[in-house]
Amino acid sequence: MTLHQESNRYTIPSGDHLVSIRNRKRMDMTSVKAIERFDQEEFFIQTSQGYLLIRGEDLRIVHLDVDKGLLTLEGNVKLMQYDEEDSSTKGFIHKLFG
């Protein structure tokens, strides 16, 4: 991925997936296709690069632009993990001991 600078602003080529985390308190991401489920402790998001699981405390959506695929979260981020498949389709045993 290449960032292009235009007069002190950086633009991201469309379709590229970018995640930035500031001090584990604020997370910005691009190429978000869907938010499968979420609560204050867990977000499960479909991105152009697969499914992204985010776990933490006091997680909340600050900004969401569905047309552009932009999402900003705030809270205490503790874990970030990508998965190629939808984990909601995995079996009960895998969910318990995963």
C-alpha cells in the first residue's frame, strides 16, 4: 500500500485496508465491509482482508461511514486478530476452547 501526500494530507488508495491504533485507545480503519456484531468488549468486523476480531474494554463506535468503509473506535484495545472465515459459523466446542 502506498500513501499519497496531497498538501499535508495523506490519501489512501481505494480498496486498501489500513488500521491505525493510537495509544491503544483509538482505532481507525478503512475498507470495512460490515460490522457483524459488537458490544463494549468485542467487535467482529468484516474487512477487505478478512474478518477482524477486536477485544477490549469500553469499546464504542465514534465514527462510521458505510459508504466509504471507514470506522473509528474508542476504548481500551487489548486484542486484534484476523481470521479468513466467519467465526460465527464455527462449532460450539471451538468457541469454548478456540
